[in-house]
Amino acid sequence: MSVVNSHTEAVEPNLIDYDALLSTFSWNEAYKDFDGLPNGGGLNIAHEAIDRHAAGLLKDHVAIRWIRKDRAAKDFTYHDLYELSNRFANVISRLGVGKGDTVFTLTGRIPELYVTAFGTLKRTAIFCPLFSVFGPQPIYERLSRGEAKILVTTLDLFTKKIKPVIERLPALQYVLITDTESHADKKVLSLPLLMAKESSTFTIPPTQKEDPALLHFTSGTTGMPKGALHVHGAVLTHMITGKLVLDFHPDDIYWCTADPGWVTGTSYGIIAPLVNGVTNIVDEAEFDAARWYSILQDHKINIWYTAPTAIRRLMRMNIDPAKQYNLEHLRLILSVGEPLHADAVHWGEDTFGVPILDNWWQTETGGIMISNYRNMPVRPGSMGKPLPGIEAAIAEISADSLSIITEPEKSGQLVLKRGWPSMFKTYLHEEERYQKCFRGEWYVTGDLARRDKEGYYWFVGRADDIIKTSGHMVGPFEVESTLMEHPAVAEAAVIGKPEPTIGEMVKAFVVLKPGNAPGEQLEMDIIAHGRKKLGPAVAPKEIDFVDSLPKTRSGKILRRLLKARELGLQEGDLSTLEQP
Ligand code: ATP
Ligand code: MG
């Protein structure tokens, strides 16, 4: 049964007619909605997200509401952020940071992270946030590859993770500590002390759309994380997707649960909400179901952007949010990062009375590319349709050519026509690898998908994860989705295990729902369910019951690790592996 959510009907969606907008949308026209720097100074993300609001009607509007671990909330208005980011821009200018230098953060979700982001962008330097849970080696690798000039961090993280590697980082000139009141030495300085001395005004230098702005490392799901470089012009994608997908309206309260150490946490946890002038909730703490539901309730959140892993965890909990919490303000839930299985979409509808809208994008694309929209019927399990302004297609590719598959329902590489504003500009120090992602005007995503007759896109799997069995190409998503329909299965991951007669055998790793015990009978039962639904060629032939699946810290199942362990091969780069 569906819960009625009165708030949903009261707010008209921004995107009313998808097909009409698809045919008329132009990025050049959309650029006109930007303010631009004074005197024709160009386009700077921080100006569009902060300064123009601080100079206008939103001056005293809450830009960021920061919820501390102890649950106390602190508000920062657009004007507060304007002044703080100006001070930070002055701090780094005085320390010699110039255009194109890199400023890293290694902090939890604390206000200094957000101030650093905008202050860095104002200085036309490049902002790169790192996830604070990384160990010293992955941190060292990223700081070193990104040639960090400044690092903003806390005393605790500095002591535990930076001190052991600082001698090996010759480019790193200053470390700014957020929670000390005095400078340690010439290199390790107190950020509050520096901020207090600086002026709260700063003039943003001229900034071009193509000037580098953000560096993001990928999740490392398929191998060593790549550094994707983005430019100031990317803010156009953030603004447009904020309007069309996240459906921002004035006075909305919005929460993106991703950490800024992953691209979602920056594009949609920092930039998109502020460019659109809404209130952005930042929770300092990690996942906790009861805390999350309380935040949704107490802060009257309207729009909530999260990920399938979190949704699956909530589904497994013994909590009925509709009964135990007042979530009447919730208008929209969105999900990204991994396939959102149909059962999760149904659960969302039944539990919250609002749809969970799946969308697809990558670190490389900088923003949402394919999505479900509030005013478009959801096909549970589908990623939706391309954003107006994005041309997507299914293609067959070879080393140097590409042919578009026009027929519906055929699987192939998901490709995007190059030229959208938030397209990455290179892989850091890997220009050749970057060039290999393109075939003429098409960007090859590395994901396989199919398009149905009505133009909805369906995820098939990562090209690296595809299983070749008895002449079939099997996408893990389809098999995993089917396994998850079995009442005992909470999570599933499948791999191809080499088998001489059929090429590869489909093997599944399954996490059971509480109350189910692993055993031969259950294995047979799940295999039978798979055979009935998928046919014998595609269904798994072997199942291992496991307590948990290996995942990246951004919540993606590491099938390559399951496979390496199964076959006794080298485990490869594990810098982003979540420790159980
Ligand atoms: P790496 O490139 O280092 O292997 P990664 O691809 O996981 O890591 P991200 O850029 O964080 O790094 O993730 C993007 C990928 O996540 C997509 O290419 C796709 O495989 C997957 N993904 C994102 N959203 C969805 C979705 N809605 N449905 C299915 N898959 C998704
Ligand atoms: Mg990738």
C-alpha cells in the first residue's frame, strides 16, 4: 500500500514535458541564466554558487545547515559563506597559490571543507577533496599525483595520515590545520589564525569556462583510480540537473548523503544545491538508519539524494519509517552509483509514498547524464532517459571505430556525444588513456546498456564485468536483480568463473536476509529460482553464501576482487576498499 504524501502534489515539477524540452534545449541558451563575473570577467563556480546569492535576495538564506556528530545544527547563510570563502581565498593567495595550483582537503564533512572548496575556486586554483577514511598510502598517492600545493586537514588526520608521508611530498608547501590555534612550524599552520587575519572581501580574477576547477579520483571499482579533471563551465550541468532532475524549488531543504571525496558529494553535495539557491544539509556522521530518518524528519527535508547501498541497508532494517517518523515533507528521493534494483524502487514507493528516481553518471561526466524525472513514469530497474542536452546512444565499438546500434533492446556500449559542459578534460597524467575513451565525437563510457522501444535506458553491466558463457554475453545486473527477487536474498554479486566447456560459468555470491541460514537446500532453491527466471544458460550454477560483499568506500560492489579471490589471482589496487 502506498502512503499518501501531500507535499508531493503541492509542488509542480520543473520539468513538465520531457519530449518538448528535449527538442528545444540548448546549452548556449542555458548559459544565459548565469550571472557571470562583473565586467565580463567570465564564469566562476563560486560566484554562481555563493556571491551572486549573497549580493541578492538570498543573502540571509541558509546555504548550509551543518549537523554535527552530536546532532547540534549550525547554519551558514549565503552571506556567511561569501565572507568565509573570501577569507580563505585571501589566505591561499598570501601563501602563493595561483591559478591552476591544487588545494586538497582531507577532512570529515566539516564547514572548513566547504569554505575551502569555494575559496579555492575563487582563487582559480583546483579543488580536490579526499575521503578522510583513506589510509596514508592512498592519500599519499593522490596528493602526489595531484601535486598538492596546499592541504587543509585536522590535527588528528595530520598526525595519523600525513606526518608519515609528508617528506615524500615535495610539492606540498603548506598544511593548514582546521582545529589548532597556533602555527606548528613554517609549513604546518593554523587555519583559524590565518583566516582571522584576512579581509572578508576578495575580487575573483577573470575565469574562463575552460579553466580547471575540480579534480576527482574515480571509485577504483575496475582498477587503479583515475584523476578526472573538470572545469568551471561544469557548473552549467550542475545548475540544469539541479532544476530538471533534483527539481529544486525556492526554500527547498535538500540532503545529499555522499561524501565530497566522491564526485557526487561535490557536484551534488556542494555545487548544485547552492547554485540553485536552496538549503543544503551536511551531516558530519556516517550511515546510521535511525539518525538518517530523524534528520529527514527533524530538518523537514524535501529532496534526498542517496545511493543503492544505503537504500539496501535501510530495506534490511527492522524500521518502518512511515509509521515511526513524520516524513511528510519528503517530495523526492534520488539514487546514483550502482544499479537500483526494481524491488528497491517498489520499496521506496510503498514506504515513503514518493518514487526513488535512479540516475546514471560517472566521475568523468561530472554530472547526471541519464535519469528518471519526477513527471515521467518510472520503469523500475531502468536508469531513465538522457538529460535534455545530452545525446546518448548504444554502440558497438572496436579499437578505433564505433557503430551506433539503432535497434531497440540490443545491448552495447553506452556512449555519449562529446561536448556537454561538465565533460572531463583529461585523466591526470594519463592523456593517452583519456584520448582512448573517444571514438570521433563519441565518449565511450565503459558501461554496457540497452535502450527499450520508448527510449528508457537499462544498465547491463560494466564492460569489464561482462560474463561470456556458452556463447551468451551475460550482464551481472540482470542476474543479480533476479537473485534479489528471491525472498531470502539481501544482496548478490555475480562473476564469470573460467570453465573449459562453456567459456565462463556464472557464479554468484549471496548475502542472506536476517533469519535465513545458508545451506545446500537454500542454494538449490535460489539456483532453481534463477533458472526459472533467466533460463539455464544465464542462471548461476554455483552460489557462495557470504556475510558481506567487498565494496568500494563509495558503495560499489568490487566484482573484480571477488573474481581475483575466486581464481587466486593478484587482488590489484585496493585503496578504495571499504573495511568491514
Ligand atoms: P573506476 O572508474 O575507478 O573503476 P567507478 O567507475 O566505480 O570506478 P565512479 O565514476 O564513481 O567510479 O562510478 C561510475 C560508475 O558507477 C558508472 O560507470 C557505472 O558503472 C556505475 N553507476 C553509476 N550510476 C549507476 C546507475 N544508476 N546504474 C548502474 N550503474 C551506475
Ligand atoms: Mg569508471
